Amino acid sequence: MQTTAPQPLRAAVPVMAAAKANPGLTPVMLNHAAWVTHDVAATADFYTRIMGMELASTVLDDSIPSTGDDIPYFHIFFRMQDGSTLAFFEAPGVPAPAKSTHPAYDIFNHIALQAANREEVMKWYEWLKSNDIEVIGPTDHKGLILSIYFHDPAGVRLEITTPLDAQWNRHTQKGYEDLKLWVDCKEQAIREGRDVPKALIELIGNIRKRYD
Ligand SMILES: [Fe+2]
């Protein structure tokens, strides 16, 4: 469903002068998200056996169709219950990626997969632990969702989550209000020559009081 933002709030979010209104296009669902693996056999075992997903499709080629880059690869997709997939590429000779410049990247970059309910999240927890997989959580995210976190063999950070609030992804009005607070705080700090991260940390401190 297309959500319509309240105009005064949307107007408060900086947009390019020539920005056009969306003509009613919103993606239908997750088709796939993709990462590089250096061990596609371990990846296939993890997603089919541990994660219970179907091996959905594979592609082998010696160049990338979209860009024409001559990188030979094996591409594999794993399917979830709703038909959405996770995908991986193994490319011979590609070196390990560079290390992140800050731990935040390794914490924040992740993908969350939905479980049916709280009980199922706990079943996932036990199942993963019984396979000697390190699991963080369960974590209650301010009554919105309940999550556990772990990594796949390629180092992708995964989350299994379930909504605690049936409207967790419909808090649009509050979202625009928070976005405006954040953007205004940054802009004001810049105008006043203040330290931007410090100003934002103060803002977070004030907003946190909502949850205390
Ligand atoms: Fe998440």
C-alpha cells in the first residue's frame, strides 16, 4: 500500500529542487539480496540445512551480464516461504574484502528474516545454538520487534525477528517527525558551527526519555 506522507513534514525534509513526485511505484516484495561468499558449499549447507530454505536457482557465467565485467562466478539463490530469496556469488580468485573502518558497519549492516511468532524466534535460538552457532539475543526492540542475531558462513549478519507490535511498520507519522528532528538538528548544528555528532547525541538523549 502506498503511504502518503503529511505534506508539511515531507516539505521539511530537504529534497532536490527538481524532485518529482513518485508516480505510484513501490516494490512488491524482496526478490533477492546478494553477497559474496568464498565457500559456496558451506553457504549452501547453511541456507538449506540450518535455515531450511530451498535451493531456488543457480547461474554460472564468465562475465557479469549487467556490466560486462569479466569476472567468472557461480551464483546461487535460496528461497524463503514467501518466495523471496537470498543470493550469493562465489568468484574464483577474488580476495577477502577489506576490513570495516568502524565496528558500526559490522553491526548495522544486516538482513532480518521474519519468524511466525515469539515462540518460533525461541525455536530458532535453540536450533542455532544446537548447531554451535553464536547467537545474540533475544532482544526486544522497544516493543516493536523481538530479534536474535547471528552470522552465516560468509560473515553476513542475519537477524530472525517477529513483530511484537502488529503496526510496527506503519508508524509513518512518527517516522516523519523523527526524520525532521534528526535533519533539523544536523542543519542547526552546522549553522551554529557546533559539533554535529555531539548535537545528535544530545538529541538522542532527549528522545530516549520517551522509552524510560
Ligand atoms: Fe534489524
